[in-house]
Amino acid sequence: MYISLRSFMSNAYSNKYSKKEFSIIIPAYNEEKRIIERLETLVNFFHKNMGNPEIIVITDGCTDKTHFLVSEFSKKHPQVKLLNFSKRLGKGGAIIEGLRRAEGNIIVITDADNSVAPAELYKLITESKNYDVVICSRYSNGACLLIKEPFNRFILGRAFNALVKLMFWRMSKIYDTQCGAKVVKRYVISKILPDLFITGFTFDVNLIYSSLRHGFTVKEVGITYKHIDDYSKVSKNLPRVALGMFFSLVKLRLYYSRFRPLLYTRTFQKLSLFMWNATNA
Ligand SMILES: Nc1nc2c(ncn2[C@@H]2O[C@H](COP(=O)(O)OP(=O)(O)O)[C@@H](O)[C@H]2O)c(=O)[nH]1
Ligand SMILES: [Mg+2]
């Protein structure tokens, strides 16, 4: 496994930007209960299978010990890097910062909990041989849900997906934008970075839609998934998060329309800030 993947990496993915093959990006907000277990699992798996990729953890505005724990962990595991910001950036905002600094040719974005096991990330990486972007899915062929999400989240999630399909016809064949792992090639990020501006949980839609708009291929892969509700930032504030996500969808729709200038008006920016504060407390 190790040899075949490494050789395929060096053949297919060597480019002028960097000698590093992989980067793993993890946004982490108040994750002191989950982040170390996640890092240990990833470090062990990728050490054995793919020679220590860099792992970038982005923390922002944490009110717990997440950044201290990651900083301590990185002393023993130098491939783990911490990007800490004092201000809350949001999940998307944190990922954007990570994408700016990632050096790998293949970039894996994943969550701070162990919902998506490293073996599933490996599956996505393998698929990325033939696609520009690979996203995991709870609702595509081959998916297996070991622990399902609560019913209210399931319903809201499906409604969100229906809305995404309605508002963005290019996404009509995407069934799960929000599952916790994506693999994106570095050349994709170089192209779409200026279009990534959704800083909350709707960032995933921004990433996928902007990739499609640029003509990149996006593959959705069914995975084995285990929903972890303890310490979930989404479940804790479901109505507010849902409202914020809906507002972000509207912003993304406006951005990709002739009404884009509206986004830059003072009134809209004030509304945006109000919505951010109201939905990210
Ligand atoms: N850096 C950062 N990460 C965030 C923020 N909000 C959520 N996250 C991360 O986004 C990921 C997904 O969040 P989670 O609460 O597990 O969502 P769920 O899996 O949909 O219940 C986790 O790694 C969170 O720590 C944020 O404001 N900043
Ligand atoms: Mg989670």
C-alpha cells in the first residue's frame, strides 16, 4: 500500500510548488475534548501508510485549551503545526487560512473529531488520482452509517441539500456537501482561493461550487461514517447555525450572479456582520 501510493504520488502529483506530497488541514474550535485523539489517530495511520504528511490545525478564538494542547502535541510530532488566531474566524475562515499555508500537492480537509476515520481519508486520497476534488458522502453508493445523526439534524441536512440543488444547478448531482472530509489538489486551490469567502459551515458549498465553476471535476464518494454529537458545534446551536448557513447560501448565490456588487454595499456588509454575530455566539 505504502509503495504503490507513494509511487503514484510522485508520478502524478509532483509539481513545481513543493516537494511535499500531502497536507492535512483541521479547523478546530473549542475542541480540547476531541483534538488530541484525532491527531493521534491521524499521526499513527499516516506515519505507517504515507510517511508523515504535515498536519495543520487552525484554532481561532478558542475559550478552552485546544491551542495549548495542540502546541504541546506538536513538540513531540513536528509534522503537526498550529495556526492560532485570537479572533473567531469560523470553520470556513480557519480552513481558508490553512489552505493559504498548506504546502502539499494534495490537501485533505477534515474535522477535529473522528467521524471520518483515517482509512476513509485514504480512500478519498486514492480516488483523487482521477479527480480534482473528492468529497466524502453519507448518502452515495457505498456509504455506511455506523452512527446516524439525530433526526432533527437529518431533516435539516436534507432540506439544506435540496436548497443547494435548487439554488445552484451545477450541484444537482451532489448529495452531501457537509460530510467531514474533502480532498483538493493544490492547483485547484491556487485557482479558486480568491472565490473562497464563506467563513462559516457553508464553506463546503463554496469550495465545491467554486471548483465546479472553474471546470474542475468533483467526485462524491460514499464512506463509512460515525456521527459524533458530543461537543458538536452544529448540534449545540442548531437553529442559529441553520439560519447562518442559509444566509451564507444567499451570499454565495449573489456572488455568482450579476448582483454581486450588492455584497459590497455598506448595508449588506452590516447585515452580514449582524448575521455572523447572531449565529456564531
Ligand atoms: N477553527 C474553527 N473550527 C471550527 C469553527 N466552528 C466549527 N469548527 C470545526 O469544524 C469541524 C466540524 O464541526 P462539528 O461541530 O464537529 O460539526 P458536525 O460534525 O457537523 O457536528 C470541527 O473540527 C470544528 O472544530 C470555528 O469557528 N473555527
Ligand atoms: Mg463533527
